[in-house]
Amino acid sequence: MLDSRRGRRVAIVAGVRTPFAKSGTVFRDVSAVAMARHAARELLYRSEVDGREIDEVVFSQVVPSAVTPNVAREVSLLPQLPPSVPAYTLNRACASAAQAINNAADQILLGHADAVIAGGVESLSDIPILHSRRFSRVLVDASKARSLGGRITAMGRVRPRDLVPVTPAIAEPSTGETMGQSAEKMAKENGISREEQDRLALMSHQRAAAATASGRLTAEIAPWFGGPEMDQVITADNGVRSDTSLEALAKLKPAFDRRYGSVTAGNSSPLTDGAAAVLLMAEEKAQALGHKPLAYIRSYAVSAVDPGWQLLMGPVFAVPKALQRAELTWGELGLVEIHEAFAAQVLSNVQAWGSQAWADRLGLSAPVGEVDWERTNLAGGSIAIGHPFAATGARLVTTLANEMQRRDVQFGLLSICAQGGMGYAMVLERS
């Protein structure tokens, strides 16, 4: 039994996502649950899989709602699925959906499941606004009071300062430093120029615009029907700027170090809403149901660095691990997808992978490899497409698998930087 399970391969059968939209726009009044269910429902519809074949749902969300903290369970309660399908939600920051996919894959490899839906969702238009701890205690005391007088007495302790809301910040709890500030620090320490960052951002937009126009990206999207009359059909990401230019990007002011900085809104990924889902199956299950997999998961790896150092350098450590586990070299990769949180982060990672000094630090005899931009982020990246934190990993897996099939590529790799100094890498194969 164990031998047969070791020989199992996990197939990526299909992937679907919502449009990715800048926060406060298309999905401003839409819940994370609605987006997640939309992506999963369309995934089942397009793959023509009977919901009774699904063994589990694994979803992710980085900023959960206090009302629906387990969004995965809400997905598993779709009418297309039996209510007996178990589900759970996880959080590994920006690598969350990729982790959900690998958690599902591990269950399949163990023989505990044959078919799993995995993905992620983020609604940054619906960030929970918190009260101060003192105001929370007052509310609890008032709710416990046995009389109206007791409730009035408890509420009488409220002071104006207690009513100031506490808004979650996109910052490291351990250092207080935002990801943008970390990217700025990385740009300075690694000698990444403003022009290099803007050129990468321009390439991201140009490639995403071309992939949208050709239908390569829109084929992955489940159209969203919005508006008061449900007659506004959104079929593409709304952050892609086909009309931007190097000159336009150069005019933007630094966002995090206004005097000496180089990281701008233009060379950073925007705050984004969206959901993405992937259907995974054991290879033999996919064959039995008549599916031709897009790709198979060959390996993955996770790493972490000190958040107080260069926060977004985790992929530099994760990629060689994933390649070693896949028994591959960088040169054997046909396609690469690098998550673009910031252009400064991408270029810092790229610089390290090609560096002998970094190879020595990683204990390698030679650099990991030089990034070939003719094989990397061919449909654009998160700077243009957007970055709903917990959905990006599933988007990357879907895009990479589709591009591998389209271009008849045998091996592909994706990398993701994540909050907390974490890095993530996954290798896919087609044969």
C-alpha cells in the first residue's frame, strides 16, 4: 500500500479565478465568501466534475472576516458539493493558496483523498476594523450586566479615545516595518535602481495587456456579473495598464521614502480583491474520469529569513530547495513565474539567484541560475494583474500550468515571497 502511494502523482486538472480588481472597485460590496464560491463553482462547471467526486476543500485567506473565519467551509457548502465534504482555511501570507494546493497534494499522495479543490480568496475592500482593547472590555462587561443600570454604568466608562478604530496595517508584527518599507530597504542594499524597477513594471503591464488581448489570461477568468441590475460583466483584471509608459512611471513619487526612495505605486503590486481555485486529482483518478491534466506537482519548498533583515528574500532560499527535491537544475526549466510584490523584490531575488556570493551563502557550488526574461512572467505579473494576498498562489499555478501546456514545456517553476520573511517555490512537470 505504501509503495503504491509513493508512486502516486498529483495532477493539476484545472484552475479558475475571478477577475482581480483593485480594492474599492468591482468587489467593493462583495464578500470574500461570494468570490471564493464563484471561483469554485465555475471550476466544477468547467471541469465537468460531479461534486460527489470531491473529497476535501482547502482554501486560504490572509485577512479573514470575523463573521466567516473558515471561508473554505462556506465553499464546501456549495449546492454542487455534498455537505459531508470537509474543509479548512489556512494562512501562509502571500503564499497561502500555493500552500493550500500543496496541503491538498500531500493528502492525495498519502492516499487520504483522490480529488481536492484548493485555492484562496482576499477581500481587501472588507478589512475588519477593530476597537481598542479597553473598549472591547467595556462592551463585554456591558453584555454581562444583569440590569439596564449595570449596562449604563459599564458604558459610562467609555472615553473618546476608546472610540478611535484600530485598522490592521500591512506590516510585520515583529518589526513594525511595512512590506513597502522593506522593499525600499532591499532596493538600497542591493543597488536596484529606480529605472530598473520601472522597466520591470512596464514589462509586467505590457505582457499582461497582450495576454489579456490574446485571451490567454481571460480564459482563466470566470466572468463576474455586477452592478445594481447584474448587467455589468467584468471579464478581465482592472489593474492592467496597456497605455502606461516608462515616462509615466518615472513621474510617480516614491511612496515609502519620499526623499531618497525608488519604490512607487507604479512599481509595486496594488491592493487587490479576488479569488482563485485549482482542482487537484490523483493521476489515476484523473485518468479514470477522462481528464487530461495540465501538469503535475513535482516538488515544493518553503523557507524563512529574519524579517528584520531583507524581508522578501525568502524565495532565494526556497527555489534551490525545490529544484534539489525535484532533481532538476535551473537550466532545465522551460518557464518561470515570479510573484511580483514589488519590482525591487523581484530584481533582488533575480540578482541573488545569479550571484556566486549568494551561492556561497546558500552552500551551493555555483549560482542557482540566470533569469531569462524570455521564459519568465510571459503573461505579466502581480504588479499589473494585482495581488489578492491569499489568491495569488493559485493564479500562479494556473497560469504556469496553462503556459506549460500551450508552449509544450516539460518543467516549470514558480516562486513567491511572503510576509514574515517566508519564501515559497513549486516545480511543475508535464511528463
